[in-house]
Amino acid sequence: MKKRLAFIMAAILTVCAFTGCGNNAATQGNTTESTLSKMDSEAAEEEASVEAVASGDKISIVTTIFPEYDWVKNIVGDASDKAEITMLLDNGVDLHSYQPTADDIMKIVSCDMFIYVGGESDEWVDDALKEATNKDMVVINLLDVLGGNVKEEEVVEGMEAEEEEEGEEGEEGEEEEVEYDEHVWLSLTNASIICDAIADGLSKVDADNAATYTENANAYKQKLNNLDGEYKSVTSAAANKTLLFGDRFPFRYLVDDYGLDYYAAFVGCSAETEASFETIAFLAGKVDELGLKSIMTIEGPDKKIAETIKNNTKSKDQNILTLDSMQSTTSEDVANGTTYLSVMQANLEVLKEALQ
């Protein structure tokens, strides 16, 4: 019980230390107070859960985003009864605005394997891992796994760059910190590399099932490779090689994989929702210049920028198509059968139309 109390306090203190985007002090206070009120009633259940994991009944795997979660499910396969897999971002909150709750931290610090993206949006992870009670935890950082395959965030012609927040700009002569594009999961090639790392990690955590994890990873990678072949076939035969997004653009890895060009209103991690007149005019002009039949958006109900671009073109008859970046996939979607491969297959069908 002393270990339990220390564990609870570590989790609470860690959450109180987080001051990331989108959370004000009042929100954090309410979160902590709510968490405290639940602790007593949940303590016995939590203690039993921690002891079960520690005794080796189940391995505990915590993932931040949906693609990681689905890759793990496929690699664990029939051994799923021996694993408890958690997806933290399961309520439609995307990576860029997510802040962990005390319960999230408690799941992380005691798990056997933790998988996260590792970009700027995950800066909170370092503090969480300092509180780890499982010193043998296997930690997988996707950006670290991919190494030289990770791309810097880029601003292309006509795109609105993010404004620097106060205090972000360096001193004169000081080199600017490089910002990397976090959306690495939107490359089938990257997914294959990451699946190898997940299989290796699972084999360290659960050596008895290592052969199963390797076999499942290889079978899943074949599916990724097959779909990659379909993407190459569609994009190589396409009459049009340019996508234009009236939205954020998280698909840098995908377009680079298949030699496509793009224009967009904002970079992938932008929090902007309103485009300037200059941006609208530039993108509408590009639609006319290139004779594009489609204007792209990402998932979400707000298509206002895309509609405005369309209304500023000469023909005003373009289709507005949506590519799913899997940043808002929920546990309900998973329960209804959504998988990483199903989303990427659906995106391919959208591309077929967009590249006509």
C-alpha cells in the first residue's frame, strides 16, 4: 500500500506540472480535483490491476495514437489474451492538442511497453517517463525509430507559416530549432519499419511469444507492401500529380513516397482555422492554373476554407474530397471495424479521384 500511495502521488504531481497548449490553470485544477475524488473508490481495483501486470498475467502496452494501437493489435495477434493494449487518444482529440490525465500517466508509468510519436506535441512524455515505476519498460519513440526518414516541416509556396509564439524566437545569431513533421504514420514504408521495432520490443517484454510476434509482423508488413504497390500503380498512372488542400497538410510523407506535388493553406501541425485573403486567392488561382478537379481537406466537419477556395475559382465546380489523417480516430471507430489498413485503402480510393 505504501508503494501504491507513492505511485498515486507521483502521478498527481506529474499532471500538475503539465502546462501545455489548450489547458488553463482552472482546467488543470478541476482535472486534478476530479482525479483525487476518484482515487479512494478506485484504489483497490487499480492495486489489483498493477499487481496482475507485475505478476506476469498480462503484458501492458500503452500507445498514444490510433495507428500505433492498431499495429500492436495486429502484431500481438492471437496472443491478445496475454496483452492489455491501451490507446490514450481515443476521444477524437488529436495529437497536437492532447494533454494527459492523471489516469493516463498512471497507465504509462507502470506499463511494460510505451509507444509514442516523439515530436513537439509529445514534449510531456519526458516528465511522465521520469515517474516510471517499471524500470524495465520498453519505450518506442517513432521519430527515433525512423531516424533519417523523418522530414523537417516545410512551408511551400502560398502556405501560411505558423506565427512564432512570444518568447519562441531565438536570440540574434542563434540557430532556430528544427521542427520535424510528426505525421510519420501516413507513410506505408514508415509503418513497415515501425512494425519491426514493435515486434522487437514485444519480444523483449514477452520472450516466450517472440516467434509469434515476428511472424505476425512479417504477415502484416506483406499487407502494407501490397497496399504500397497499389498506391504506386495509381499515382504513376495519374494524369494529375498535384493535390491542393484547403486545410492543414499532414500528408507530406505520403506525397513524397509517391512523387506527388502539393499546395495547402497551412502546415500539418498548424492550429489556424482562418485563411487570409492572399492564401485563398493564391490557392484558387492554382486550381484554375492547373485545371484541378478537386480541392482536398482532412477529416472533420469544417470545410469552410475549401468551399471558399472553390467559390473563388473560375468554374466553381470542383469536388471537395477528404483524406483521413487518422488524427481523430476514436475507440468507437475501432469498435466499428476501423483499422489502419482500411483507412489507408479508403484514402487510396479518394486519391484515384483527386488525381484525375
